[in-house]
Amino acid sequence: TNPDAAVLSQGLNLFLDLLPFYEQYSHSFHLSIAEIASLSSNREFRSLLEKLESKTQLKSINLGAYLELPILRAQKYPVLFSEIVKYTPKSHQDFLNLNQINESLICLTNQI
């Protein structure tokens, strides 16, 4: 038994524990976008938003697109884990855990 494999398995379990945050974030995302749209009629808010969006740290993306990044990232996880599962031997001690994480990720992205 490879001790590094056990560490990988433990790290992936920690990752799995964080998945509910993505679900909560995705449900709040639509409310945030609606609130930004509502506030955009306010001249002071619009001015502040334009100032923030012109900052180089945001790489010229608007706030809505910036807030959507975690959702887009979460939608890529099943593809990544599918590939990891595909190339993990079924006899490997992490195979079942990887497969479980992959199934959880698929469920998550279906809910987002």
C-alpha cells in the first residue's frame, strides 16, 4: 500500500466536503445578479462599478462574469474527475473514492 495514495484520498474527501458551498453559491448567484441589475439604475453604484471593472486585477471582465467564475469552474470538475477515474486502475485503493467524488460532482453540476 502506497502511503501517498492515502494522502490523495484524504485530500479528495476534504474537497468533497466543500461541494455544498458551490451549491449554495450557485443559488445565491442569480439573486446577486438581479440585485446588481437593480442597483445599476443608481448613478453612484454604476460609477463605482465602472471604476472597479476598469481595474487591471479584474482583467476587464464585468462583475457578473467575475461572480460566475466559481460556477463555471465547478462545471469543469466532473470532466476532470471522469478522466482521473478513467485512468485509475480499478484495483487502486482510491478508485472507489474517486468514482464517488465524480458522481457527487455530476449531481452538483446538475443542481447548479
